[in-house]
Amino acid sequence: MDFKLKLLLDELISQNIKDKNVLKAIEEIKRDLFVPKNLREEAYENHPLSIGHNQTISQPYTTAFMLQNLELKYTDKVLEIGTGSGWSTSLIGYIAEKVYSIETVKELVKSAKENIKKTKLKNIKVFNQDGSKGLSKYSPYDKIIVNAACSQVPYNLIKQLKNNGILVCPVGNLYEQRMLKITKIKNKIRQEDLGGFIFVPLVSDEYGF
């Protein structure tokens, strides 16, 4: 294992990332394949990196934390909002059965598809459209993750969640959001606040800023 990758994994474990599936996915899906060439030396440092178009690849801890709270299983069908460079998408694809990911920036869709192809994962589909509307064609989903800040709880997406499904997303204003874990139980929602984070805003007609 690459020394920098080992240091990152050790750091994530020290930050209370315990989910063995998530840690294994981070070990196997190389982050350096998903960052610009000029930033590859920083690929295994625990901070976000610019991927152009005013977007970032999230800090490894943030991604691992969100995936751990999604409680991913190998039988899950997952909707992801905000493909970015495709790293989080591929981590989910390594664990879950099927991933449908939405990205609004056309250029990122193209590069994400190329990046994902390098992983040889065949269970991922990427779409170029407004993520706030979700993807009703393939719903309902076991899990939904939103990788950008929402101005309010995205009820459109909750509608596409199965009963006992989990949605994880940051909700707040442009300067700070609360990471929410929303569980749908008998068509009612239980909401858990997982702490403060800062994300780039969701590009959306409905839940953007």
C-alpha cells in the first residue's frame, strides 16, 4: 500500500471512521485518479481540492463520514447528487449494488465518466441534469447522498427514498451547513444533526442559493 494512503487511512481511523466497507473502498479506489494532475501530490492529504468549475473533491474525512452515516450495504441502490470528479461515486459503487449519480456541470460529467472507467466498476450511471429533482425513473432508493449545500431539506429527494432508507445531506446557508441524516420510517422522517460542515452550494432551481 502507498505510504501516503496508509497515513490517510490511519488518520481516518483516528477520526472515528470505523466502517470497514468505507475504509476498504478508500484503500481500493485511488483518490489520485480523481484529482487534476497538478494536485496529485496532495491526493492523499486530508483536505478538499479544486476540480475546476468552482467545484471541489471533498475532504476524505468528510466523504468517509457521510458514507459511514449512509450505512451502505452491498444490496443498496443509491442516488448521489453531485458527482464531481467521481471519487465519492466510485467509493459508493465499490460497496453498493447500483449507483445513479447526477451532476449539473457538463464538463465534470465527461471527466467523471472517464475517471470512473479507470476503476472498472460497471454498476454506475452518471446523468447531466438538475440534481434537486432527483431521478424518479429509478426510484425508490435505499440511500441518497447530496454532496453540495442545500438551502433547505430536499423533500423532493425524500419522496424518492424507500421506507427505512437514509438520506445524508448538508443543509444551511452559504457559509455553514449542518450535516443531516434523515431516515424515512413509515413515510415519516427522523432527522439527526451530525454537526457543522462547509460545502460548495448545490446548483439547483429549487434547493440552491
